[in-house]
Amino acid sequence: MLHENSHKNSKSAVQFANQKDNSIKFTDVSIRHLKPKTRRIDYWYKGLSGFGIRVSKKGTKTWFYYYRIGKTQRRLNLGKYPQLSLSDALVLYNDARSKVEQDIDPFLEQKNAEKQFDEELTVTQLVELYLEHSKKSGKKSYKVEEKCLKKDLLPHLGKRKITTIEPKDLAKIFNEIITKREAPSSATHLYSYIRRIFNFASDMGLMRRRDNPCLDIKLNIKKKKRNRHLTPQEIYLFWYGVDKIKMTSVVRYALKFMLLTLARGGEVRQMKWSDIDFNERIWTLPKTKNGHLHRIYLNDKAINILQEVRKYSDGKGLVFGSTGQFSKCGIIKNNLKPLHNRTLCQPIKRHFNVFKINKPFTPHDLRRTGATIVAGLFGRQDLVKMCLNHVRNDITDVYDQYTYDVEKKNAMNALNKAISLIIDSPNIESVPTFDVLRQKVLPKNTMFNGYESNEQSMNKDFQAIASRPVSYRLSFDLKPLSSAT
């Protein structure tokens, strides 16, 4: 026994001695040029304890983490190069090292995971593996998927083995969501999430891809066309109707802000004061749906809303955040939390009759309404895409890195003027038609050549212009609003 311990200690001393001798600066180039020798050699990352790469006699390169936990020394294989790059290996190393610092043995954790793969998994175990993989790979929607799967899948089939799940088991769940809950979109989302987890199981070698139970299921749910936008008269009714609905002032301001900035509800709910440059009147969105940088010019009415809502957050943290707890002076106590994704929708849905509008609408339709106004004023779809931060999906988008701040500023100022003309009308009957808005917002000679402010006239040669001007009438110009009378 003494001999065994002394052997382990001597082996450890040799390994750490070699670490000192074979420490090199790891780069993709240096790792790629490591050549095999007559015996396997461990190379250590210079400056990081225990992290290295082993090069076998045949040239196989394996990342490893050598560490001590308690009185036990471990060598954890992280993966092979080049399948696992240097940057990915460093992520795994840092993850394992943080576990060791918390007295968690990553080697035993890996062994237990391998043992779990040897046995047939339950649906719950598969979902946990899938969500963990999604989280570590940086997938944005894993929290939404987790909520949906834990709500609608696991209570019914969580304890079942994954290979025992049949199409009829899932079809029963989908049918219940569609018929009893009357939520076809929820069934569609759940279907896509379940299909992904079974595809993940096949990627892990746990089952055959053709055995995915979702392959034999068709929901036959037609996608609803989302083309709802508010007419000028409906904008008038919305603007003043939202003030009559019972809701917090923060939510009321957030809804109006969506119309004025063409921003998504999630972007407004996550908006922070630190993202706003009041001198330039620019709101920079650090995270967007497509991952592209987006800068929104804040027109006069948007700035006014920010000044009003500032008193509820004291100008710190989230702009439209809430905890539901207000002090006597009106400032929200404690740390602000983002509004729930249903907070903007529910008041409109529950009190829709207050608006006196015939056709229902959602908060996202306000974004579409603002975009439609900009498109109608300028006759330029490319300008609308800039304001919405939509990707063109062509090679030009890779080369064109201009931010179009001037063009978007002109669009937001024009939108501000159009909204002002609508809501400043003395009554619903006097709300201007869109043709009147065009004439009052944009001069005739600039209708399709770009709308520029005086201070930007010097930059005219650098601004984008419409390559193919468009002339058309919007759908809400064709029929008067029946409810207006």
C-alpha cells in the first residue's frame, strides 16, 4: 500500500515537473504543428494550471485537465483536437475548474453521464440533457422550450422510456391543446420542441432518427396571416383609449412607445436607461432577434414618454420595468424586473371594447402600423427594413456596414409628425386620411427622394435614395371606419 501511494506521488511529481518543462503558448497554429514523437507527450498551457494537450505516438491529440480534489488526483479527458477547438476546450476547462473549486468532481460527473447513456433514458432525462446542451451552446430560446416542455410534455410522458413513445401518445397531447385549450399555436410550438429533442437523441446515438415519433404526425394547422395594422382613425382611438384602460402607467407608456419606435415588445420590456444616448437621441439595442446591431432614433414623442416614465424608475436600470411596489413619491422600490410578456397583451385583450374598434389587434400590430405609415409616406420598403432591423439575406448585407442613422432619423421624425397630426385632431371625424398625411408630412418634391432635415441637407450626396419609387394606396384609405360615426 505504501508502495502504491509512493508510486502515485512520484507519478504526480513527474507530471507536474513535465508541466513546467513542456509549457508552451497555446494557439491554433502551435497546436496544429505539434508533431508525434517516439513516446506520448503532454504539453501544458502556459499560465493555466492543469490544462494541456496529449500527443500520442500516432499523432492523436487529446485535451485534458489534470487536477486534485481532496487527496485524489484526476485526469479528465475533454475531447480530441481538431474536433474540439482550442476555444471550445478552454470553455470546458473553465467549467470543470469551477466545479473543482466547488468540491464537485467533474471526472465522476462525466462517468455518471456515460453510465446514464448506456441505459435507456426516460423522457425527463432526455429533456434535461437537451436543455443543458442548449444552454451551454448559447441557444437563446432554451428557457421558452423548457417552460413549454415541462408544462405540456413531462406531466404526461416524463416517466416513459424514450423508445416507448408512439405517435398516438403525442397526438393525444396535441389534440387536447388544440381542442380543449383552443391554443393551436401552442401545439405547433410544442410539436417543434418535441421533434428537436428526439432529433437530439438520435444525434447522441440513443435512438434511430427514423424512430422519431413526430415524423408520423401532422397537425394540419394553418398559419394565420399577420397583416393587421391600424388605420389613422384607429390610431386615434387607440391613443386615447389606452388611457381609459385600467393598467399601470408604465405599461401604458410602453404600448405608445412601441408605436413610435417600431420596436418589438420584448425589446421595449428589456430596454435599459444605459442603452440611451440622450444627446444623440439614439437608443442602441445590444441584443436583437437577428443578432445585428440596431440603433433607433428617438423622435420627440418618444423622448417625451421617456421623460414621463423616468419618475417610475428614477432613471436607473430598466426603463419599463416594474415590481408592482410603489413608494409614496411614485418611484418603484427595490430592483426593477422586466414586464412579463403577457403584460402588454392582456389589458388590450380584456378591455378591447373600450377602444370602440371593430377588429381586434395586438401590441405587435402597433409595430406593423408604424412600419406601414413609414412605407406609405416614403414609398420605400428598404427604409422600412432599416427601421425594423430586418435582414436582407443577400451578399450585399455582408459588405454594407453603414448604420443608416440619417435615413432612420428622417423616418422617425416623419412618423412623429404623422402621429401628431392624427392624435391632435379635435375629434375622430376630423382625423386626416393617409393622402392628407402624405401631403402635410412630406413636401411633394421629396415624396420619394428621401425626407431630410435642414441640418442633414449637406449630407445629401451620402444618403440612400429609392431605386424604384412606389406609388400606391393603403388598404385603410379605401374604406371609411364604420365605428367612427
